[in-house]
Amino acid sequence: GALSRRLACGDAEGRLETLFGRVRAIQGKSGRFDMLLCVGNFFGATSETEWAEYRTGAKKAPIPTYVLGANDRATVSYFPDISGCELAENITYLGRRGLYSGASGLQIAYLSGTESQDEPAPAYSFSTKDVAELKTSLLSTPNFKGVDILLTSPWPRDVGTFANSAGEIDTKKCGSKLVSDLAASLKPRYHFAGLEKAYYERLPYRNHTVLQETPQHVSRFIALADVGNASKKKYLYAFSIVPMSLMDPAELVKQPQDVTENPYQKSRKEAQKTKAPPCAEEEPARQFFFDLNKHQGKKRPSDGKETGNSQPKQTKKPPQPTGPCWFCLASPEVEKHLVVSIGTHCYLALAKGGLVPDHILILPVGHYQSVVDLSSEVVEEVTKYKSALKDFFRSKGKRYVLFERNYRSQHLQLQVIPVPLEHCTPEDIKESFIAQAQEQEIELLEIPEHSDITQV
């Protein structure tokens, strides 16, 4: 069948008896695996005697084993042909960099060595040029969607961003920026790395920008510890995979529940210097967003009063309005009789032309333009108001729909519209939004449940 079972392992450090003993035990228990992929240091300081038995054929690896090249000067001599070769029966050195396509159609990209700033890089390293050439050769293939597996020895720098903790490893300092760049471009479904003597399975991350690109498959980064380590950290990882090329596209791009933002986005953004559009947010169950920068749908003409003064994110002190603002609490324009409650950073007011009699606004006291610009203490208070309103409307047999219209707005207004509980399930509400959006020719896009608005 198309499903192949693979094993990946961290630094073997020349402990081949331990490694292959463990592989035999696993295969004895749960059946055959098709191959073993080794990242990090396959050889170590004490390899010579153990290795001799494999090299001469006295012993044989129990499974086709594919390894990456040297990471230091000491082990370069174990790799006679720099471009890849068979080292012993069933043990193959993949080469400095490239793509290995298995008989099953599985595509495995690999990059040997550690990052070097020198050109040409030493035999045990890769340079910016190596990574650029590997990217170019793969990205230029027609309809390139990504690779099934990426093997590197160093971790990608910043892999822990937006994710579960990597324990004592500081992902901002460890590993290689070039590897991050490679992973961002090659979009591997699995990326394995070693060298840090640690096991870290990162939450899966997205390979597309939500709302701006069509969904793509997720990537899983897994770092493995060294073989036979004393602290029993995981060094062997078993997984089953169907080659991307044989998968139903809809299956392939399914997003798991715990998917996160892409950890390398920031470095890619810095490269592209693009600015994400502002964005709207709602109760975690369903959030939608449509972008008025894309000229589509029927829009109200601007009434001249509103001016787009988008502020840089750093501003903790709210910017001053450009003209009279209806919503700054200090402003004479505010219709005080509509104000319901005043907190430290926010206040509640009835909407002047409400869609329903109990249509309420949550507004910051100071002049902020959008949820995205709010400082953390304001966000905290908005959240408190939201949950208080949720409880209040519940007691009246209602739930609320919340939206922010951010189109040349001067002052953030979160619109809170109560609807009867029994007539409007979240699904009904979602359908109404989608139906209306289609009628108005507006492209409405759903944001995954755990996304943070500021990241979109």
C-alpha cells in the first residue's frame, strides 16, 4: 500500500549496537518499518571499533538506514564521497544536500552539516549559497507544494515561537536561521533534527497565511535526543506517512485542532516587508474577517469625517483623534446619556442607532483604532466586559454576536448584538453571515479557533 512506516532517530554518536538493537526490538514488537532516517552525528569519537564490523560486512543494519554527513572535522573521514554513497550494506550517506525520492514516491529533502558563514563552507557545513541552491532546485519543480520529510542536523532557529515550550532549549538562540528559511520554503510535513541532545515535538504549524492564501498541509517539527542517552529522552520516533503525491488534496490540507501559526513567519515577513491588514475578532467558537483593502463588494462611501490614521503597534499611549471623535469619553461629542458602565480602560454604551433595543458597544476610554492596537490591560478589561455581557444576556435567554468594523475607523467600537438563544445557534449565525456575504459579493473567511487576531 501507499502507507509507509518510517523511523527517525537523533544523534547515534557511533552507538550502533544500541541503535540497531532497539530497532530490532521495535520491529519484533510492531512489525517491519521501511527505513530509518538518522539526523545529527551518526558517528562519534568512539565509533571506530563498532563501525569496522558494519563496514566489513561482519554485521548488517536490520533496516535500510539513511544518514546525514559530518557536523565537525573529526568525523569527516567517515564519508568517503562528499556527494553521497553507500557506507556499508543497508547504510547510505545521503549527501551534502538534495532530494531523495523513495520507491514509494516519498520525497525526502536533506541538508548535511552545521551552518557556516564562510564561502566555500568547510566539508562539514552548509552556507547561504547551499541553502539557496537547494531551495531553487526544489521550488522550480512544476506544482511544488512541499516535501514529505526534511532532515537537518541543526534545529531551525525560533522553532518554538507560538508553540509549546522546548524545555531548557532556548529556541531563539539555538539552531540555524538558514534551516528556518529552508523549512519555511520547503514546507515539510515532517522535519527532523538533532544535535541538542533533547527531545522536542512541536505542535503542528500552518504553512499558509490564514485568510490570504489557500490552506496548505501543516508541518510537524520533531527534534530527537542522542541514542542511548542516560536520561532516557526519546531518540527514536516511529511514524506512518502516505506520500503527498498520492494523497487526496482535501485530506492533505486538513488542519488539526492544535495547529499554530508559522514560527518562521516573522523572518519571512521581515524579508517581504508586508503589512498584514487589520482584523476583526469574536467569541472563540467562530471568527470571521473580511478585508476591505480588496476592492470587492458594495461599500458605503466614506463620509469624509473618517481619516485613516493607522498607528504603529508600539504606541501604548492612544493616539489623538484627527477631528472630533464621537467615542472618546473625554470628548464633548459623547452622548453621555447612552453610557451604561465605565471601567478603568473601557466603557459600555448603548448604540445610538441600534439594530435591536439592547444593542451595546464596548469602547476603549482612550482613542484606539482597532482591537489590534490595544495594550494588554485594555484587552484584559474588554475580555471582562465580554464575559459579563455573556452572563447578562444568558440570563435573558440570549447569546450575543460581536463584531468590529474596521474601515477607516477613528475609534474602536465592538458591536454587541444579542440574539435569542433558542432561534440562533452558532451554526445558524455562521450560515447567515456566509449567505449575506455571498449576496453582497464579500469574501468572508473563517479564522481558526485558537488564532490570535494580532497574528493574522
